[in-house]
Amino acid sequence: MQFILSIIIVCLVIPYNYCQDKIYSFDSFSLKIVKNELTAIDSSNQIFYKKHFHNPKGFAIDLDGDGVPEFLISDSFERDSSIFYTLYIFNTLDSLALCDSLISGLVEPYEIKSSEAGDLIIVSGNPAVDSLNNDPDNIFLPVNCWKYDSGELLSVNNEIYKIFINENNDIIDFLDNYYASRKADCASSSNVKAALASGYINYIHSGDKILARQFINEYYHCSDINNFEQSLNKICEVSK
């Protein structure tokens, strides 16, 4: 089966905002995004699917390595001066079908080749920590890693290590700089709860509970540390 990907390839290289109002051609149908609407048109030039979004960015990529590209839309909307993201994944084999979606919260999801998972994975934010972010200039969320297989997204957090450690290296740099000019007390810790929660959860996802406990003991300076840790462990359980 042959797929026409000329426009799609351009859209993978050019920034997404230049790819809107374009036609994406597949073997038996085409897609177009005009403003906030996705439209699918069959070979007879008949519209067979429409879906509205907030601010969609479309692109195609073969997530599962089967030679058939999936069509992805990263949608976003603004609330209280913050941007929230959701990812939608469509199957393009023969026709168009919405297979799965992923709420990513304050972090826009992205794809990356993982040597650990042996395939392309999607990295998203964890919206369970959205509410802890109170500084729009310093947004922190723990990440979740996903693999697309058989038409659905499957968590591969337990197969990944490097991504979580790299994320935490940046978090630790931020916290070291933050505490360098402030007293290490509960008031200071309360202002960076999102960073603290993200670092802890990332370590748990990496499988390193010892580093998670060392991290929270070093950087969280409130008397309710045990309750805080328990609340984060519950988030980890839901994210598995």
C-alpha cells in the first residue's frame, strides 16, 4: 500500500503553526485542518468525518513502525493564563478513526526514540500535578512515557530510566539555585511543591525508590512530609 506523504513530511520539518490550513494526503482519503476544525475527505471528495478542537496542530508519524503513519493532533486551550494540552491519535489505515487520546496538562507531549523501549515513545506531562504549579515562568510536571501499540497508548514507565533522570537533573539544578538564596524552611518548600512533586514522581517512575526518598528528604522542609509523600505515591499508582 502506498501513502502520499509529501505535505506531511514538510509539516514535520516546518514549525507546526505553518502547517495549519494544509491538506494531508493518504492512500484513500485526505485530511485538512482549517482554523479549529479537522475534516476528512474521501476519494469521491465527500466529507466523512469532522471534529472540532481548540487550537489543533496536526502531523503524521509512524508510531508503531508498521509502515502506516498515524495522524496526531496536539490540541491546546488557555485557562487562567495557562496553556493545557491534549494529544489525539488517529489511525489512517483505509479510513480515519480516533484510536486514543492523552491529557498532558501543562506540558505539550512530544515523541522521542527510546533505546530502552526499543521504539518511538510519547512523553507527556502528568495533569495530577497541574494544580501545584503557581509560577507560570517555572512549570514543572512529572512525565509519563507511552508506547502506541494495537491502536492504544500503553504506559512504558517501567521500561524507561534515562528520561526520568534527565528530567530530574534539571529539577535539581532549579532547586539548588532556588534554595541558595532562600531559607530552607516550609514557606520556601511550599512555593516549589510542583518541582518537588515532579522530582519525586520521576524517581518512582524510574524504579528508584531510594533516590525518591533522598530527594524529598533533602528538598522538602515541611512537617507534613509523610503526608505529602503518601499523596505523591497515590499519583504514581494511578500513573502506572
